[in-house]
Amino acid sequence: MASEWNDKRPMAPHLQVWRWHPAMASSIIHRASAIISYAALVKFSIGLVIFYTTGKIPLEGLIYSPLGAIGMFVGFFGLIFMALAQLRHLIWDRGLFFEPKANNTMSVLMILIALVLAALGTFCISGAA
């Protein structure tokens, strides 16, 4: 069927056709942060059950290691970015910031705020403070 295609445009949009921009990146990060948030919630819930039954924090040595700090940062970033994305949707529901420049600016700010807050949270909780 593709051999009958006589239009010079591509059949479907692809990454080679679309130029990356901050709003596209934040949309992809929003989807990834949803997966990260669910995984963090499941891990935290299992940890609470183990703590309740044994009285010990599971994998305490891993939590306060560099690998644990990376995992904590990723989890914090996912949760914070998810909250910021929900605020963005609330703003969009009011009909604001649909202009490309404003939308891209808001997307960059969301990513930066999530990175900074996740780094601060990881720094404070991992025992480095």
C-alpha cells in the first residue's frame, strides 16, 4: 500500500518531521512521571507494610546510599512534576497560556522547578544535610 503513496508529505508525523520544543518534552515527561509516581507509590506502600510488620526500615542501607539517593531524586521529581503538570492543566482549563511562547516558557519553568525541588528534597532526606 505504501508503494501507491504519491504525496510528498510523510504518511504520519514522526520525530524526523516534528521539531522538539519544551511543551512536547513536558508532555512526554508528564507521561513518564505518571509511571514513576505509580512505581514510587507501590514501593512506598510495600515498605510501610514491611515496617509495620517487622519494625525495621526495609533496605535501610540502600536508602542512604548513592543509588538510593538517585532513586529518591527520580521519585521526588516524578511526584513534583506530576503536581506541576496538574496545575498547568488547571491553568489551561481557564483558557490561559495556550500561546506557543507562553506554553513553552511554562514548560521550561515546570521542568526547572521540579528538578530544583527534587534535588532539595533528596538532599534534605538522604541525610546529606
